[in-house]
Amino acid sequence: MKKAIILSLAGSILFGAAATAVQAQTAKDLLDKMIQAQGGRAALAAVKETVVSGTMDMVTLGMSGGLTMTMKEPDKMRLDIEIMGMVLTQAYDGEKAWMINPQMGGAAQEMDAKQSADFRRQALGNESVLNPEKFGITYALKGKEKIKDKDYLVLEQAYQDGEKVTLYVDPDTYLPFKSRGKSTDQNGAEIESETFMTDYRMEGGLMVAHAMSVYQSGAEFMRMSFTKVAYNTGVPDAFFKMSK
């Protein structure tokens, strides 16, 4: 916990989908099917805020705790992690990424450039999925890739800053099963990160993965279980601002 723990949760939680098993021919076809099956454009656009809470196990560190992630459209996010009586906070207010780490004095401080870029991308919500062109995001269908005994559709998501995230979509359900991209470990080093998403359930008319496992450089780093999902709770913009 010496550095910010950057998690690839936001898009994973909000980007769940279910659909009839129809083979997508283009990236747009696949993206449209995922959106429609998740609840449709109107339902996603109606969600202005999402609050997800649950528990987490930091496997490599042997610690467990609770977490709450709050997102507000189009680009605000706050993650609060409680471990051993301490609360680690990371947030992006639409302009600035910051964190509070009790083991580093407990004062709010801005993230460094790399961590800020990571968190800014993760803070993008439903609007970036519904209208990716507004955010300079493009998608490319990369064929199929086998994971264990199953071939998954591979959808590459490219951001305006050049970073890329690869989604592995179940061809039977159109639910994202895995995402892969670059992340930052607890020491601040750039590593490859994979997130596996399971236990999809309906929440407020939208499909949400209730269990995730995060792997860093091939080793399991964290397991998460989400027990509560709430929408449009009236969270003010000030909640995401760095305290002075």
C-alpha cells in the first residue's frame, strides 16, 4: 500500500452485457449487441451515478477489507478501500487525480502523471461506451482467442492517449469474461494486469459482474465480491474533489 493501487474496475463493472449468441462481424456490431443486451442505450444513459460496495482480499499481501466505488457521469470516480482500520482513497474529479494513503501521512496529494492517466481512463463511464467517438476511443475486432477450452471474441479498446485495453467477450452470452491492459503496481511500476469477471446478475435492469479477480504479471493479486449496487443516489460533485 506504499503507492496508489490502481484497479481496472470501472469499465469492467459497467461494461457487462448479455445477448443472444449471434456472431458479430465488426467491432461496432459487437459493441452494439453488448449495449443492447445490458439494458439498451436508454437505460444506460439514464444512469448518472453508480455506487458499488463489497469486500476484497489482497491475495499477495494477505489482507482483507471493504471497498466502495462511486462513479458519476461522464468522468468522475472515487474508490475507498478500508483495510486494518485504515481507509485508502483514490479519486478523479474530472480534472485532477488524487489519493489519501494513511501510510504516507494521511494527507491528500495529487497522483503522479502515470497514475493520473490510468485513473482518468478508468473514470470514464457509460457515456464513453455509448458515444466513444466523443472521447477519442476506438474499437477493433481482433478475431478469437482460446482461454482454456473456449474461444472468446477479442475486442480491442484504444484510447486517445495511445493506451489499449483488450476485452475477451463470451460468444455465447456476450458478457466480458476478461480484460487485459497495463496498470501500476503497489511500487509504482508499470505491469500487465488482467481482470476476470464472473457471477453476473441483474441490478436495476443492468447486468453487473459481482465477482472479479485481478492478476498482475500473471499472479493473482486481488479478489473482489460486490454485494450492493445503487444508481442515481444524488452524489454531489464535491465528493470527488481533493480535500485541502
